[in-house]
Amino acid sequence: MADDQQRRTASEAGEAGGGIAPLDRRVFGVAGAVLALLMALSPRYGFHIDELYFLDSARHLQASYVDQPLLAPLLARVSLSLFGVSEAGLRLWPALAAAGTVVVGGLTAREFGGARRTQFLAAIATGTMPVLLGGGHIANTTSYEVLAWASIALVVVRIGRTGDTRWWLAAGALVGAGSEFNHLAAIFGIVLLATVLIGPARRTVADRRLFVGAVIAVLLVLPDLWWQARHGWAMFEMTRALNAENGGAGNILTWTVGQLGITCVAMVLLWAAGLRFLWQSGRPLWQCLVTAYAVLFVLFAVTTGAQVYYLGGLYVCLLAAGAVGLDGWLHARPDRMRGLMTATAVSSAVLAVVVLPVLPASAVGWTYGINANSGNSIGWPQLVGAVQRVWTEIPARQRADAVIFAADYGEAGAVNELGRGSGLPTAVSAHNSGWWWGPGNPQATTVVAIVPGPDQAHGYADRLHRYFRHVRVAATLSNPAGVHNVEWGGHVYVCTEPRRPWGAMWSELRTYG
């Protein structure tokens, strides 16, 4: 009987026969709960500003874009084909990615030698991450980026445990595929490669398979590189614009404090312990993950500090490591685990109100300064209605030589997706990739210009006056919930008597950011 108990204990600890414990089925339960929650909330409020842009991008499929690679717009195109213009249909993919990330969290704890209970804790920690829940609700690139980073780290952990360098081929494929969702995956891959080649891990895992994996990653991103080369490497100009807006010394504190909210607040204990666990593991490749975290922490703090979620995917690995590292301490006294679970439930419930559309739309205004996702999902049908009223008030003869111009990509997406079939023409925009799709009728003599609120587009009316002799306000933008979002206080202008042909102005209207 004593031997049986010892075998059960060894299996639970993941050490029987020198292997690892079976994957706890409860991990899939947590993933299913995350998926169910996200899909239940998916129709709430309306499309997010980025989603409207991605739907517009899906109708202009190309090898890459100014601000993201191909795969997220491609999934949006699949959604349009399968579900039409549907919030739930579009948001199915990020919800699936979020659920997959939860499974990766459990698998990572397993690779660290974690018992079933430790895998379950890692899954809970991952599933309550605000960056995972908020990103899983919005169909931009965040959810896919988090999954890609977490999966890359999982493979690195496995190589560090087993020494099986054949897995570098999978790591390269994940870096390449992740980079086709978001360029940040390429940055993670480059930093990881550098830490392996420079540090002591080079002696044990840096063989030809590592370089083959790197080649695989490069091959997968060739379509993106080809498009960028043909479009003046627009992503670099876009990056400079984003860094100017979100970087600098003033945002370093924002970045540092923001890392405490990437995971459920109670789980800061876990990922901090994960850093210590990795560094003290004695495994050079696991230590590379700590070095990569430190390098990326500083890099993003200086360049894009306001974008506090950029490291979100790496926290999945850190949470798993912390779950393993603290397992003995947490279970030495039952009240410790109960306390952690209670604190997790409370803090995740509070944060869910901020990152998910839980409240009535009229009650989300106070969350806008913390997380703008919910606020920027409100008011788009009203915007389209305002544009339609302005458009129909223009005499039919004048409309024949008119275009609808949106200063913001979300406005163009709203007109083109929510206004489809209403008689409105296709809106054009000079924002990000929209500029590359052209001005519409280059000989237009009337431009109906949609401009966001003053916080987003201060002084835009003066800019319009430089191009048109007559500019009048035809409508003011608002929303029934009273949320002061990007569009609140903006205007729809009717601009006539252009000082130069509309097509000739187009090159001066481009905006990245």
C-alpha cells in the first residue's frame, strides 16, 4: 500500500518514470468556460473601431497592410463569407484563440513538471488574464498575438526540458505564423534567438535545427516583406508614428504600472515567482526566457510604453512557471490556496467589468480612461445614420460628383459595413492602409468628410479649409449612451469648391497612427 501511495504521488508530481504528468482535463474545462463567456458577450454593444477597419481590410485582401500582416484580415474575410456582417461571427476566432491560450498555459505548466493541480492553476491564471479576456472579445490582432507568444514559449520550455532540438522547427513555424498576425511575434523571435546565441544555451541547443527554424520563420513572412518592399516599407513609418504617440519617458511609468494589470491582480504573485523559478532552474534555455522578458520589458517601456499589453503573451509562460514554483508553498497550508482563489475571483470580476461588455452601454463611460474597447464599440449605427441623412440632403446632381471621406479608418469601415445596402457609396479614408486604396472619384467636387471628436482630430476643420473654399458642419456626432469616445463631438462636414482636384490632394491627406 505504501508503494502504491508513492507511485500515485510521483505520478501526481509529474515525475513517474522520468516523464511528466498527464494533462489535467480540467484545463479544457477552463478553456471551454472562457470560450462560452466570450461568445455569450460577443453581440454586446457593437463592432469595435478596429473591427470595422479589419472588415474593410477584408474586402481589400492583399499580402500585407500598413499596420498589420495578412492573417487577421483573412479571418475577417472568412467571417464575412460564413456569417455576413456579424459581431458573433467575427469574434468567434479571437475567442477560440483565447481558449487555445488557456490550454497552452496548462501544457506549459506540465512541461515544467507540474502536477495536475498545478496545470489547473496555470489554466485559471491564464483564463483570468484581462489581456486575454479583453483581447478575446475584440477581433483585432491581440488575441492571436498572445496565443502565438505563449505557444512559442511553450516550445522553448519543451526544448529546455528534453534537449530535443527538432522542436526548433516548430518554434520557427510559430514565429512565422504569429508574425503574419502581428509583427510583435517577429520581435519576440529575434530577441529569443539573440539570447540563445549569446548566452550559455548556445552550447546545448544551438544546432543546425535552430537555424532551419529561423529560415522557416523568414519564409513564412516573405509575403509581408514583399508587400512592405513594394509600399515603401510603410510599417516603419507606421511604427515611428505609434512610438511618437505612445513612447517616451512620460510613458515609462505607465508601462511599468500597467504590467500589474496584464494578469489578474492576485496573480502578480504567480508570475513574479515564475521569473524566479525560471532563473533558478539551472536550465540555460529557460533562463533565456527571463532574459528575453527583461530585454523586451525595457524595449517596450521606452518605445511604446502606453501600449501596456505588448508583453501579454509571455505572461502565460511566467504564470505556469510560478504555479509550479509555488506549488509546495501554496499547498503546505490550505488557507493559502483558498486565499489566492478568493482574491483571483474578486480581482478578475472587477477587471472583467473594465475589459468586457458586462455593464449596460450607458454605464461604461467611467471605464473609458482605463480601457477604451467598450467605449469605442458604441455609437457606430448612429454615425452611419448621420452620414446617410447628410448624404441624402445633397441634391442628386451634386451627389454624382461627391465622395464620402473618413478621417478615421473606423468611420470608413462603419459606412462600408453597417451602411452597406443603404444607398451610401463606398467611403474612402486616408488613415493607415485606407490611403493606399485611393481617393475614390479623383475628380470629386463635393466631399462629405467624417471627422472624429476634438480629442482625436483637433483642428481638422482648419485643415479642410486649406483644401476647400466652403466647409460647413452638417451633423454633430454623438451616441445614445452618452459615452465620450473617439467620435463624440465630431462632425460631418460638407466640403465644396475644392482649391485643387480631389485626387491631387490625396497625397497630402495620408495619416498613420
